[in-house]
Amino acid sequence: MSRVDLVLLHAPSVYDFRERSIMFGPVSDMVPSTPAFEMYPLGFTTMAEYMERCGLKVRIVNLAVLMLNRKGFDVEAAIRDMNPVAFGIDLHWLPHAHGSIEIARIVKKYHPETPVIFGGLSSTYFHEQLVEYPWVDYVVRGDSTEKPITQLMYALKHNGNLGGIPNLTYKTREGSVVVNPLEWVPDDMNDISLDYSFSMKSVIRYRDMASSVPFHDWLQYPVCASLTCRGCTHNCATCGGSAYSFRTHFGRKKVAFRDPELLVRDIAHVQKYIPGPIFVLNDFLQGGRDYVAAFIRGLSRIKLRNPIGFEFFKPPAEEFYQFLNEHLPDYSVEISAESHDDDVRAAFGKHHYTTAQLEESIAAALRNGCSRFDLYFMTGIPKQTAASVLETGAYIESLYEKVGNDKRLLAFSSPMAPFLDPGSMVFDDPAKYGYTLRAKTLEEHRQLLVQPSWKHIMNYESAAMSRDEMVDATYEVGLQLNRLKGRLGIVEPDVVARTEERIHEARVAMQRIDEIMGLGPVERDSALGALKSEFERLSESTVCEKTELNWPARATVRHVWNVFLLWATENLANLLGLRRPVPQPVVEYSEA
Ligand code: B12
Ligand code: SF4
């Protein structure tokens, strides 16, 4: 097999999480990942698919999943045995600040001459600090790097000129840092593709399923994402993906949409091979009436059978749910209301709807065939006090009463943790929103990540609620919701009992860590080390069972047959040395 051009590596949040004793807490309870945050960015798939179309060979290696799945997996040996033209590492989510930089160090240890390229939103925000690390050569900035990274790869392979590559930050041989303009910010998402058959072909080609699964339990719960747009029209104060953040730090002045026909094509591909639910990320209602109609009618045209879920940034009206119900056999909805209190939600930046409007929308969805309505709340947001958080349980109980205790409604609450997003309005001006930052630089965040508990790791403190209050309120709401779901028969009694027990134990463990922090360094390390397995057990599915988040999936003979066909054609192509010709996007580069 010919040499791979680019290996994209995804690190765990904390590199040596298997050895360290850290109580990560409920930081990843609302996402499919474990606290290692093993899910790689969707952008790995869009970049890899684009580069392959341009004739480059790209491989995704999810080191975090490999480390989770195999206790003895030797990261250094695996990296040593790779030999690509360049390595790419994501530092998209700031919680990877420790793992990503450590992986870069290991890459340079075994391959000192091989270029190391970073990218992602956090890399963009901290690009100048990032290239100061001796193990990082390039940062490709921005939210759309498919084209600039292809240009960079051409330049690296053919000794091309780096000066003309947009969005690139790099170190010269003499060690000075060059920052090219952030000019590549496309107005639409039509040149790229979130094509899951690309990932499947890659599994077949490298005979390696374990390296490219998106997260730990993906094979049990094969959820797929569909992306309507890049950017956001809203301005939530703590969000690093807000309109403000995109404008100020990522060069994006307006939201870039994917053409609805292309979106439908992406989803048709998923439905061919994968039985899992499809989650449409980023509220497509932001695209306007015509966009919405074209997308939903398109899904009806392909006779979508997979369950499909939509995220909405504000509660839709009844006519819209009627429209969904007419066209889709199985749809679900997700809204992050953050707080039941209108003032708190408004302070967060979601002043565009009230709790009363939200309630009307939930009732309308449930009347119009919605399979499931997930409602999310968050602790740690502006103006939110512990007392306000503690009202959540009673509020949700009253909400259930209003919808006749309908079990299709599922409410969750989680903390804003471990970090307040870099590049958010609060991060950039904390005092204005009543916050103090406990870390500002990339290195400070890297150090925070190896603190003993999520309370010590958090990068902020709100004037309205101390970190101790926040930890306590988070666990208390977890208990309230767990008991409520038990009473309503939404969660089985044995699961309710297990969750209750886990939350109690987690609270005790947090107190124990505070006591341990009062000891001298040697006793402290040994006392924390003794609690390692306890911490691991109490940091997964803490405030609810992760499976509660899952939508149903059903595999059919048709999926098995289509995967077999793909396997057969891909293997034949590999055997005969054929790579099917594909249209090449125009990517220019200049000789040095
Ligand atoms: C979709 C989404 C998710 C999905 C993730 C799907 C996925 N696998 O990517 C879910 C819901 C699971 C999720 C989870 C989380 N998310 Co999120 N998410 C988003 C959202 C809404 C959209 C992202 C998107 O559209 N991506 C588009 C795809 C195609 O591009 P991409 O993946 O970003 O990749 C491109 C670039 O970033 C860059 N790039 C990325 N990696 C690399 C690597 C290299 C080498 C290069 C060159 C380039 C590069 O190039 C790519 C191609 O153009 C944004 C908010 C927003 N408005 O943008 C938040 C956002 C990215 N998420 C955020 C956070 C904090 C999280 C969590 C940590 C929350 C938590 N505590 O659980 C987790 C982490 C999950 C994990 N790793 O396990 C923050 C990140 C802030 C920060 N800088 O740290 C954001 C900005 C806002 C927010 N608070 O939600 N998230
Ligand atoms: S949290 Fe707010 S600003 Fe951030 S992506 Fe969601 S709606 Fe947009």
C-alpha cells in the first residue's frame, strides 16, 4: 500500500488519563463520549473526504478510542510505526489541551522531521501560543479548513510556497512566527461532504475498524450527524460558537449553509448503510422558509426510515410540527432551554423566547407525532444562583403535569464544564458578565486539566454561584430529575436506584478530595491514587445513565447487504490497485 499523506490523530482530553487519578465528574454526561472526550471532530471526515478527492491519502486514527478499548494499547509504539508525510492533530475542543499537545510531543520524539499540523476552533483562538510549543509546526485556522489544509499538504509534498496559503500560522526554519491572513471563510458548505461511506471505505482499506470509530460505544449506538450550517445567528454569552465568536475570532460574518438537496443526499447515504438515528446539528430553521421546505420535502422524497432528530435554537410553532409530521415517520426534537427562569435564560443570551412559549411548543410537538422531546438545562450560566438551579426539579415536574406526564418528554441537566468556551463573550470580557477566569492562556488550561477534580479543573467562577455551590447544585438537580423520572416510570426502578447511589457517592468523593487537598504533596498523591477506580466509576453516567440519551436504532437486511456490496467493491478496487476517478476540486498552490 502506498505511503499515507496525512494521518489525523485524535487525542484523549488528558493524555495519561489511564494512569492519573482524576474525578472528571459529569462533564461528558450529555454527549456520547466518556470524560476522555474520545469523539473526534466531524471535520476530520470532511477534511479527509475532500483531500482524498484531491488525490491525497488520508487516514483517521482515534487514539483516544484505542486507549479506552485496549488497556495495554501502546500509544508511543503505534505512533512510532506510522510514516506519513505529515501528522494532523485536532485541538478543536479546549478540553483536549493536555492530550493533543502531549501527542504532538510524542510524534516529534519519533519523527522529528515530520510536520505536525494543528487545527480546530481552540487551535484558531490560541494559534500564536500553540506554535510556540516546539512540537507544533503549523496551525490551519478557521472553521473551514478543507481547502487550506489540502494546499498545505501539496506544498509540503512538492516543496511549495507557504506564503500564499490562507489561514496558515507557521514557524519558519529560523523560528519566527508567520501569520497568513484568515481569508478562507466560504459562504456556503457545498464543496464539502459529510460522507459516512468514506469512513466505511477507509475501515475496509486499512482493515481497521477500531481506529476510526467516532466514539467508544458507537458500534452499539451508531448515531450519525448531519450538518446544516457553519456559524450561528445567536449570541449565547458563554458559547465559543456564537455569532460574536465566529465574527471576532474565526472571520465568519454570516452563517454558511449546506444546500438542502446536498443535505438530503448526505442523509440518503447514511440511510443506505447505517441503521442508527440521524441527528441534524445546528438549527436548520435559521435557513428560512424555503430552505426548511426544500429540506423536509427532500427527506420525504427519499422515504427516510431512520429516526431523525432536530436541534432547535428557539421553540417552533404548531404548524411547523404538523409539517414535520406529514413528511416524516419518526422525528424527535432537542432544545437547550438552559434555565426555567426567563431572566437567567435572557442573561445567557436566549432572550428570544419565554418559558411559556417553550411549553406551548413542547405540547404542540407531542400533539403532532414527535417521537421524543429532549429538553436540556445547564448550571453555571450568567446570573444563575444555586437557588435558581434547585428550582429546576419542581419546575420540570410541573411541566410534566402540563403535558399529561407524557413519557416522550425527557429532561436533562448538566454543568457548564469543564470549561467556559474560549472566544465566547464571557471569556473575552468576564467582568462584564460577573465571572472571573481561573485560566486565560493555553498553558494555564493544560495545567488545569490535570487537577484532581472537575471543581478544580473548571476555568471560571461566577459571582452568582461559587464553584462549591455549583458542584452541589449540579448533583442535587441530578437527584431531583432521577427521582422524578423514576416516579413517572420513564426510568426503570433499578436504574433509578443505581443513579441515586452513584450521585451520593460522587458527592462524598468530592468532599474527600477537598480534605485530601489539605495534605502535603506526597500523602496527597498517594491518597488520590488510591481512589482512582472509584473516580472512574463515578465520572461516567453520573447524573443520569448515558443510554437515556439514546434514540432507538434498528438494523435491517438491507443495511447488511449494502455494507457487503461496499466491502466487496472496495476490496476489489484495492486488490486491483484501482482508485476510482473522482471530480477534483480546484486547489492551487505555488512552487517555492
Ligand atoms: C456539532 C457540535 C458538537 C457535536 C460534535 C460532533 C463532532 N463530532 O464534531 C456534539 C453535540 C457531540 C458536541 C460535543 C461537544 N462540544 Co460541541 N459543538 C458543536 C457545534 C454546534 C457545531 C460544530 C460544527 O458545526 N462543526 C462542523 C464540522 C464539519 O467542522 P469541525 O468539526 O468544526 O472541523 C473543522 C474545523 O474546526 C477545523 N478542524 C477541526 N479539527 C481539525 C484538525 C486539524 C488538524 C485541522 C487542520 C483542522 C481542524 O477544520 C474542520 C474542517 O473544516 C459547535 C457550535 C458552533 N456553532 O459551531 C459546538 C462546539 C464546537 N462544541 C463545544 C463544546 C465545548 C463541546 C463539548 C466539550 C461539550 C461537553 N462538555 O460535553 C463536547 C465535546 C465532545 C467530544 N469531543 O467528545 C464548543 C467548543 C468550545 C471550545 N473551543 O472548546 C462549541 C464551539 C460550542 C458549544 N459550547 O457547544 N459538539
Ligand atoms: S449555544 Fe447559542 S450561540 Fe452557541 S451554537 Fe447554540 S444557539 Fe448558537
